[in-house]
Amino acid sequence: MQLKQSFQKYPVTCSLIALCVIYYIGTSLLFSFNMSAAQGMAAGAFNPAYVRYGHQYYRLLTANFVHFGIMHLAVNCYSLYNMGTFIERLLSRKDYLIILLVSALATTGLPYLLYLMNGYGVSSVSGGISGVIFGLIGVVGALYKLYPHIFRDVAKALAINVAMMLAISFLVPSISLSGHVSGLIGGFLSAYVIIRFTHFQN
């Protein structure tokens, strides 16, 4: 009953979580519950060289749904629910979907541009919806930038958590720092443009 109510109130966030879970079940049945890097690549994870030389541009999107283990999936889905339901309450469904898409593509797209410029991340294999979660954090940053008197407390509460998450991303080699930062940038910029010129325009 509670699951049904959550889906009715937050259809976009719950649908995105469902896609992550379904994708994980599918890849687990095909490969394993804790995929190796090679299995992750077969499942659609991101590597810039595969995108460039194999023209496998679908990886820019599918990588967001590839999770390397149940804990990876659980932590991301929990964070996505907490952040996503908050943002979904504030924005129209159309605006929210645009921001999610931009954040997802920025998560892999900006690291891909870095690779094209200087070969960065040539041997990296990455996946997960965490870049989109950082994109939603970027939305809060955009809201604070435009309406500091309303969103100051929310931004302050998130600031410490964001700093810790970025520090962990930097210290743990298996976590994509560039993907997290890129998702944050994508979410901030897309939300700023949308909110500034449409949704919250005075």
C-alpha cells in the first residue's frame, strides 16, 4: 500500500528506481550479482574508448543503470528516493525529467569530453545512478542561488554531506569522481536555466 502511494505521489522518481532495480536483476541473471569490470562493460557500463572507437554512444545513458552489486544499488536507490522525491515535489514533471536526462548525460558526457581532450579515464569502467543523484544536489544549489532566503537551510544541510561524498569519491578509486562532479554540474546548470526562465519566474 505504501509503495503504491509513493508511486502515485512521485511517479518519475519511483519509475527511475524501478528501472535501476529491473536493470540490476537482468544483469545479475546474465552475469552475476557482483559484476566484474568486463561484465559491467558487457552490461552497458561507460568507458570513453568504447564510445569513441566502437561508436557505442548508448553507453552514455545505459551506464547510469549499471550497478556493481546489491549494496551499490541499494545505497543509490535510497539516496535517489530521498533526493528525488524532494525535487519532484518542487518541479513540474516535464522540468524534472529534463533535469534527470541532462544529469544522466552529463555524468558520462563530460568525462567523455575530458577523454577526447587529454585521454583522461581511458582505462576506467563506471556505472551507477549516483551521478544523477549529484545532479539533484545541483538542483538544490541552483535553487539556493536563485532563492537563498527560501533554500538556505536545505543547502546548508546538504553542504556537509556533499563535501563528504566528494571526499569519498576522491579517496576510493572505484568511485567515479569525474562522474559525480559532472552530474552535479549538469543538474545545476539545467535546473538554473529552467528555474530562472520558466518554473519560478516572478
